[in-house]
Amino acid sequence: MSKTISETDVRSHEDNGFLLVPGLVSPDQVQALRADALHICRGGYPHDKLETMPASTTDDEALRNFHCIHFPHKISPLMKQTGVCHEGIAHVLSKIIGPDVKCMQSMLFIKPPGFQGQAWHQDEIYIPTRDQSLTGAWIALDDATIENGCLYVMPGSHKGILYDQRPHENPDEFDMAAESFGFDDSVEIPVEVKTGDVVFFNGYLLHRSRKNRSDIYRRVLVNHYMNAWSRLPWQTPEGEPAASADYRDIVMVSGVDPYAWRGIEDRADISLRQCKALVEQQEA
């Protein structure tokens, strides 16, 4: 689905650090991504980290085994084609990042009822781009509300700095990832969205989500993109000079790849993120 954004939208993203584009992913595309997420959770794509579940396993039982699956586009053609390379998402990115855009990461959050959110953080801490162009595209596969753990952001916080991190002290509310600190979070706002909406946000933007306190899943596909003209010193192999470091396990989604001569690597593999609710369930 293609959707044109205005100069006002672009300026809003520049000023606030995020942009909500309603209905960017069509209902049919959402339904296909939901079905594919279930297929992944059931072990439908052969992989040693994903157990093939018996037919008697209910959909709910299959989904509740997962909090987040990193790099689902590495095993699922649909997650790559309909998610990472979505035409409408690529169009918006071409306006807010630049004409040439690459993707280096995808994350499929299942977030079943009772599962935690993630404390305040900035994505550039984890994926440090040279030009600060990191942008997340947060694709809602369910309505995301305050009750089921929608995204919270601090508008304008992307114009500041990268804050230090520490272990948080609220394991019932947030997962095991560290939290950023050293700022006033009284200006945070919830970003409640409808299924098919996409939230674009800058890598410096402070954001978090809370525990799912509803009986409704909050499934989200989050992909991370950046300007293709900037090299990416991420997961640099030992011994590679920092000056020439460039993560090349990427997918081009818009424009041209100025570093095509460096080739494309197959470096990333899927990984699974658990949370307190799941660990306690397994230990019971």
C-alpha cells in the first residue's frame, strides 16, 4: 500500500522525533503477517532454535512461548517482502531519511497478556550509526492501547544526547533489558495505534512500553533502517579496523546501495528474547 506524506509530516518527525502514519499496512497484509508470525512460533520454518510444535498445540499455546524473535526476516520471505520491504514504509523512509535506505534488523514482538514491556531506552545505543539516521518502523499487528502495552515516547528527546544505562528495579513491569536514566520523563505520551498503523521514530528518541495488562496480544513487527550512504559500525568482527567497519547483512529498501561493491553478508541469525513471565512459566 502506497501513501504519500506531506512536508508537514516530515517537519513533525524532525521536531518530535516520531511520526504516526495511519493504515499504512493493509488489512490483508496484516492478516498475512499475523499468520506468518504464528507459523514462525509453531516452528514452521526449519531452524534449530524453533521447535516444531505438534498439531494439538493451540495457537495461544504456541504464541505464549515467545516474547520477541529477532531477525524473523532471515527465515521468513514474507517478513522480508511484506514487512521489511513494504512499499509504503519505503516511501515514508525515503522522505524522512533520504532516497537511499537500508535495513539491518527486524524484531517480531509477540507480547502475550501478562508479559512485560521494555524500560526507557534509545535504539542508537544498540545500533550506533555514524550519521544518527537510525529509524525504527513500528508496525502494529494488533490495536496497541495503554492496557495492552502500547509505545510511550518523549517528544523532542531525539535532539538531546545518548543517556547512560543501568539495570532497572521493576522486573514485573519491564523485561531484562537495561534502562536509560538521567532525564525528566514527565512529558511522556502514549502512542495508541490501530492495527495496520506504522510509527516511525528516530534512533535517539527515548521510548518504552509497559506490561500487557489486558487479555489481548500486542503483536508488533519493528524494523530498523538507516541512510544507505552511512557505513554501519555494528557487530564489528574482531580485528576489523573501526574506520572501515561496515555491517553488510542488510536489505536495501529504497534507492541505490553506494557500497554495493563491498557485497552482502549473511551474518545475522534469529534469536529469542524471554521475559520474567515466560521464565516463571517454564520453571513451574
